[in-house]
Amino acid sequence: MNCPIVGLRVSSVIFGLMGLAHLIRIILSLGVQVGGYFIGRRWSVVAVIICAALCVWLWMLACKAAKSKAETPPAKPAA
């Protein structure tokens, strides 16, 4: 595996964990207050959708990059 593929997979996992945290917030009805402002649960619904989409998209890019790297023949040495 090369660094871009690892980076895409790590990013995908991070977005997946963030989405899972927002989903847990929705299920447990946890409130969040930043400064004097209350952040409603509907924003967590938006965050779950965005994080899930980014997680799947980055994972698919990593799989596609790994597949194209495996199919590429090795370069011929210069003569």
C-alpha cells in the first residue's frame, strides 16, 4: 500500500467515526451548547449524512486507487 491509499482509508475511518458519534448523539438525545448557543439535533442528522457520504466516497476512492495500482505493470528500467 502506498501513502495516498492509506491516507484515504484513514480519512474514511475518521469520517465514519464522526458520523457514528453524531448518530449516537441523536439516539441518546444529547444536547450540545457552544457558548450561549444550543445546537439542535437536526444538525446532527445533516452531519451524519455528510460524514457517511464522505466515508463511503473516500473508501471507494482508496479501493479504486489500490485496484489501478495492482493492475499497472511495473516500469521498465532505463537502458
